[in-house]
Amino acid sequence: MLPVLRTLVSRWKGFFSASKLDEELAGEIDSHLAMLAEENVRRGMTEDEARAAARREFGSITRLTERHREARGLPRLETMLQDLRYALRILKKSPVFMTVAVLTLGFGIGLNTTLFSVVNTVALKPVPVGDAGRFLRLERWFASGALGENQYAFSYAEFRYLAEYNQGFSSLMAASFPLRVAVSLPLDAPTTLATTASLGSPERVTAQLVSANYFSELGVGMALGRGFHSDEDQVAGANPVAILSYPYWQSRFGADPLILGKVLKVNDTAFSVIGVTPRGFVGTGNPPVIPDFWTPLSMQVEVLPGQDWLNQPLDYEVQLLGYLAPSASRKQAQADVSVLEKRFGQDHPDRDNRTIAVTVQPVTFFGNTEDPRFQAIVVLLMTIVGMVLAIACANLANMLLAKASGRQNEVAVRLALGASRVRLVRQLLTESVVLALLGGVAGVLFSLWGTRVLWLAAGQFAGAHSAFVTQIPPDGRVLGYTLLLSICTGVLFGLSPALQSSRAELTTSLNDAGTAFGHRLDRSRLRGILVTAQVTISTLFLIVAGLLAGGLVRSQHVDPGFEVRAVYPLGLPSDIDPVKSNALREQEIRRLEALPEIQRVALTDYVPLGGTWTTEVDVPGAAPGAASLGTLARHISPAYFDALRIPIVRGRNFTREEAQSGAEVAIVTNAFARRAWPGHDPIGKKIRMQRGFREKWATFEIVGIAGDVRSANISRLDPAIVYLPARSANLHDYWALLRIAGDSRAAMAAIRTTLERIDGRSRPGFSLVSLEDGAVQDEILTARTFTFSAMFLAGVALALATIGVYGVMAFLVSQREKEIGIHMALGANRRNILLLMLRQGMRPVVIGGVLGIMGALGVSGLLRAILIFPGSVDVFYGGHWFDPATFIGLSCLLAGIALFACYLPAQRATQVDPLVALRHE
Amino acid sequence: MSTGSDQDRSEILQGTLDLMVLQTLATMGTLHGFGLARRIEQISEGSLELNQGTIYVALLRLQQKGWISSEWGTSANKRRAKFYSITKAGRKRLHEEVENWERVSTLMLRFLRLNEE
């Protein structure tokens, strides 16, 4: 063992003192030879003979030096360094190529890295808390099969029940979903609980209600102050304490070291700040938002007036998180809580929403990452982005091939001098890998910038939640991924040229006769197919992006068909007692109606642009094909049409009595009537449908026709709506729509006063958002995001395709120099050559363009076909699915760019001097 | 390029050459490269055909393994040369190898004599 180790150490030392050792050896050899020569002279030879004989007897000096060197350093490392130095030298010789290559690669790798980085932070990495491996989130499964965020919502009563009786978890915590609350902050020095004078105006922040063991179980040590005591969530309303998040403390309080003890006023109650979480704590996610402050669940009524979580066993409001007990497995814990949940369900049956099972899953910041839909989207995105990179590699391979053909001589000489093919391939590959690593560095820089942009965009998009995670620090995993990706990329695009180059046949190369004259056709066909594919994809993306952009422009001027600027939705108050609740609401409606600032108060169970109820409607005696329609429906008060300024084109509105009694009458839209009874008067006809969501079926008589609107979303006219009269017996699900005249601020103040007087709760930050500012803007924002992403992708595809076309053209030109020389010698002029090359280069482009157009037709036709259900979004905003201007215009644009990309190298082809070309490469 | 069997042969040759160097240094003390090569030739009485240069690779290997040490000095003819001597570890190794060779050769001889009979 020891000698091996010593050898290694010695070799290591030898690597670093290579030149010194070389000198020493040379010295030794010299004296050896001299001594030999001396001996020979003594034997009687002449000086020259002596020296020559000495040399002979000694043997080959070069061979000795080689073997000495091999034995002494770290040969593999040395050859790698050699390759590296050579590669850098070669790359420096063609700076333009290097820049283009590094940028292309940087872009492709950066895109992949960005996506991976985001997915890693948000979905893959477990939440940064202690012992994340045993940290789980509970998920419930409903008999109705409903999916979504509500699968993570449990009631406070369930929390207490499960916490007490479970055997699978060593601890269970409850955390609400992030809540938007209005908070008034102190303007200066600490205030006591009594004064209000030095509080600023209210602002909206994100709060989270948690059980008292939340921070202690997560093992979070506070940066300032303390966590919650274990008894601070026992008595309702008794502990008005708050813990701030680090980012909130930094941004809003300027990292004030004296923050402890200061007061936050939430609605009516003063909360005292008792701690600040550490810098790295981001909460437990789902949704991926860092709350601004935390407070115990016992303070729920103060934070959210009008709700009563602590006493409503079926009010599902909190997420349940817990640490697996050391002795239990996930399966056991799951089975245990499922059984407990069933038992709870027996004591507190939930008729509408029976839970059939509870499962557990690891806690990630994003939430449910085991949802196959989410995983499918991630895989799809990564595949798309991976393909972008693959295309970039293919392009680079082409460009490298073009360059490599100019190095045939060098390769042939090296082979002739005894280099092994393996060594040659390795050296060529080193060049590619160096290029790729440089691209990787560029990629990391791109991705740092890219993730920031992406996150800002997403943060805008998320809208309601302010505290989006604002930085994604480059993770070790991400950097490792980038490195791996770079190396694979380098090998991928470098392999083909490297293998091809090293196969050069010695004699033909050295005789300058080895060209691509009659070059293998299958290779060039592959290249042609690749370019065609790139052009197809580019055309497709470009056209789709163009259609979307057209839609976006149209969306700015869309008329929803009803009033959006002056209409404000308002949620009605509620109370524990349903009778008292109804009375409160009726009182509120009456008082609001009386306000001079409010022109109309309407009621509806589905706010326009705020959700839909789609149901089956049977139309007896209707035209064939219209017998059973999927239709949007809602319950409304008679003031609805007037409030939203929707005209009633035939028949009449509901009467007050019909609304009170819930009579079986209905009003339908024009579109519905045209579809169901084309050419007939719909008034008096009957339809059959359910009275409400999951209620009994009944027959309704049509009494009026209303104008068409876009109430599901603003991108398309609703195909059909049925309006049913609101039933005042149960106002539980209704929203009020207020049409406000004139200045909204005066109206807001009036509404606020009215509401405060009704239930006595103060609403410092009260304000309403009109339909236009809220729902409409949201939709336009969505459309904008969608469109810009498509345009971005199209741009990327176009850039790559252009580079691809250029690369192939350059390669073709380099291969066919001799042929061009012959053409010119035989009398072809520059123009003929140019046309010849252009024709060949543009052929795959034209094919690709045509395929791309067909593909775009297919995609837009498909979109139109599948998105035709009521309430779906028309992504093109009414644009024709085959819009000749877009299709043809963009195709021509692409063709023009491709032509330019072809032209540049083709132009170079015409500069070929026939004499030079014919003589050698 | 050497073929497979050539390489094997040269490795065996290397191993025995190393041993010869160690033995020579052990008995003759400190020598420089030239002197060492000469001595080995003398002892083998010319039956060993060796390019003198190859000794330097052997010396490098032995140095790397720590069985010999080297020092620059001046020869009898006032020439600058590197002088090599065996180390304690080298002596130990030599001793082990000698025992090994004796054992192997006795065994082989017994077998071969057996065949003759």
C-alpha cells in the first residue's frame, strides 16, 4: 500500500515540477553520454566515433524522455490540459463563431436552467424547515370527486379532534390559507393599546392564522423576540399577538430593532408584535406566498370579522400539517387519520361534501406537486425547453461541421504523425465541451436574470397575494444540473463533427482531393430534415403568436354587453344564525338601496366574470339538435338587468312577487332563443332544468328575452344564459351588485358607514373594486401574459431556425467549393451560382413553411373545436381561426428572414476563385 | 507500437531490472546512473542486452516507490551526476524479493527436474 501511495504523491509532485524534472533528466543523460564517450575514447575511438557509439549504446533519447515523462507526472491530466489549451487557441481564432455559439448555447441552457430552478424551488425542494423528510400535509378526498385547493381545507374542530386522537403524528399543526387583511401601522415610537392618533392609514397585508405550536414544532428560531407560547391559542380573542415575517419587517419597518412591543391595528383590535421570523423562513406554502405576519387561530374573529371558524365544525378553513411519529410509517398515519376523519364525519355529517378519505403528502412550497396534472405540465414544459436546446445543439453541430471541413488538412497531418483516433476525437470533443461550458456560464447568467423576470411577472399575475417569493437563490442542485447539461450538450453537438473529422482518409486528404464531392447523401438529408423541422416549428409558433397578438389587441376594445365600470360587487354579511343572517342581509340591501350615491342594487348568485354555473337545460319541442343544451345559468333579482344595463328585448322582467316566491319563470338570452326555437317566438315556451346547483328539476316558462352578454369571460359572447328569479328565502349565496353614480369615493364612504352601522364592526380599509378594474383587468392580464409568452417562444424559434438555415447553408457552401469552381470554370457567372445555392438552401425552408402553415391551421382549428363549451375562453378573442393576413404575412416574414440567412453564405460562394478552388481546398 | 506480448515481456523485464538495480546498490553502495548500468552489464556478463537509457526509467520508478533516494554530486572525473543509494525500505523490499525468488526457483527446479526423470 505504502509504495502505491508514495508513487501517487511523487507523481502529483512531478506534475507540478515538470520542467525542472525535464532539466534534471537532460543533465543526467548528458553526463551519461559524456562518460560513455570518454570510455570509448579510452578504448581507442576518435572523438566523433566515440560520441556516435555512445549514442547508439544509450538508445533512443526521445523514447527515454517520453517514457520518463509518462512514468512521472499525471499523464491523463496533462493531455486534458493540452487539449484544453489547444481548444482555447482554436476558439480564439474565430471570435464571431464563438460569440454566436456561446450566445445560442447560453440561451438554450439558460432557458432550461431557469425552468429547472423555478420548479426546484417551488415544487421539488421541500419547505426549508427542520426534518423536512417527516413533514407532511393532509389532503382530503370528497365523495363528489371535487379537486383543488379545498382538498387541503379542514375545520378547526377537525384539527382539535385529529390532534387529540391521532397516533401517527408526533405533532399536528393548523395553518390558515393566506388572508388579506387591512392593517394600520404605527407612524413612530411605540404606542399603547389605547391611542389611535399616531396610526397611519390602513394598508392591505397578508396574514396567516396558525396554531400556537406552529413555530415551535417547525423548529424555527426567531430572529427577534419569541414564538407563540403553547397556551396562546386556547382562549378566543385573548392573545392579540403577532409575529412578523423577515421580509415584511425589512421592507415595511426598515428592520427596526425596536419593533418588539409595537402595535398593529387589525380592524378594531390592537396586536402587539412579539417576534420576527429568521431571514430564510418562507412559511409552509400552498399557495407559494410568504405571509407578512402570523397570529394565533384564537384571534380569528378579530382578524376576519363575520366568520366563526372556532365553532363551526363544517367550516373548512385551515390546512393541517404534521410531523410523522418516529414509530409510524406514512401508510399507517394515513390510515389512522382516515379512520378518525370518518368518525368525525359521523358526529358531524356534511351532507354536501362528504369526505371519503384522507391522505398525506410531503410539504412543498407550491402545494400539491403529486397532482398528475401538475407533473404533466412540468414534464411538458421541460420537454419543450429541452427541445429548444436540442435544436440549438443541432444548429451548432452544423456550424461546427462547416468549420471542420476546413480543418481536414490539419487532422490528416496529425493522423499521419501518429495520433490515435481516440486522442483526436477527444481533442475535438474538448473544443465542443469548452464551448458548451462557456455557454453554460452564459446560461447561468441568463437564468439569474430570467428567474427574476419570470418571478416578477408571476407576482404581477398572482395579483391578490403580495408577498411572492422574490428571489430564487441559485441552488447547488441547479448549478449541478447546468454543468451536466452543458457537458452533455457539448458532447452532443461535438460528437458528429469530431467523429466525421477523424475519419479522414490520409492519402486523399493529403492530396487535397478529399472533398464532399459526392458526399454521403444520407447525412445531408438528415440536415435538410432538421432545417425543415425547425422552419415548421418556427412558422407554427409565429402564426399562433400572431393570432394571439391580434386577439390581445381586440381584447382591449371588447364590449362585455353590460356595465362594468360603475358596477361593484359586494359580499353580504353573515352571522352564525341563518335567520339572523338573512335579516341582516335584507336590512343591508334596504339601507344600500336607500343611499343616494347608489343607483341600483341587484342580487345574483354568480357575479358576472366571477364564476359560472353550467347546467343541462331540456327544451321540449325544440329544433332537432337543440333539445338538450349545456347552458350558463344564474339566479338574479329583478333589478339585475337595470343595474347592469342589459336590455330586455322581448317580453318582460321578473316581478318582485315572482322573485319573493321563487316562481317557475325564466328569462333567456337572445342566443339561447335563437338556438332553441329558431324563427319562433320564445315567450310562453317551457324549459326543464334544475332549480339550483344539485337541486330538483322543474319546468320554467319563458317570460322575457335579454340581450347577449359576455358574462363568463370577455373573450366570447355567451352562447346561452338562463336567468332564474332569486329566492329571497335564502340569501346565503348571493352577492350584491351596486351601480354607483359619479365619484366612487363618496359612495364608498357612504357604503362603509352603512355597513358599520348595521353590524357594529369597523372597516378601516373598506373599498370595493369595480367589475372593470377587477375581473376584466384580470382577464386582460391573463391574455397579455399568454400572448407575450407565445411571442417570446416564437421569437426564440425564429432565431434558432435562422441560425439553423445559416449553418446548413455555410456547410453546404464549404462542401461544394470545388463543384462551384468547376461550374464557374465552365462558364457560370456569379448570379447563376447564387441562384443555385439559394435554390438548394431555400428548399427545406419552403417545405417547412408549408408544413408550418398546415400545422397552424390544425392548431387553431383544434383550439376552436375543443374550447367551445359554455364559459370557455376564446384565446383569439373572436379572431377568425384562419386569418389570411396573419398566416400569409408571417409566413412571408419568415421566408424573407430565411432568405437573408441563406444569402450571406451563398454570397461567399460566389467569391470563390475557380482556379483556387480547383487546385486545393 | 508494442503488441500485447511485447508489453508483458517489457513489464517482466522492468520488474527484474528494478531488482537488479536494488541489489547492485545494496552491495555496491552509492552509484550514479552510468556506473550502475556498467555494473549490471558486468554482473550479467553480457547476457543482458539492454539500452543503457532504460535504467533511468527504472531509477525513476524506484524513487517514486521510496526504495532508493538520490542526490546530485560530482563524479570521479569531475562530472556533475545524480547519485543513487538504497533506502531502508528498499533493503526490506530487496530482502522480501530475494526470498521470493529463492522459493520460486527451488519450486520450479524441482518440477523441471521431475520432468526429466
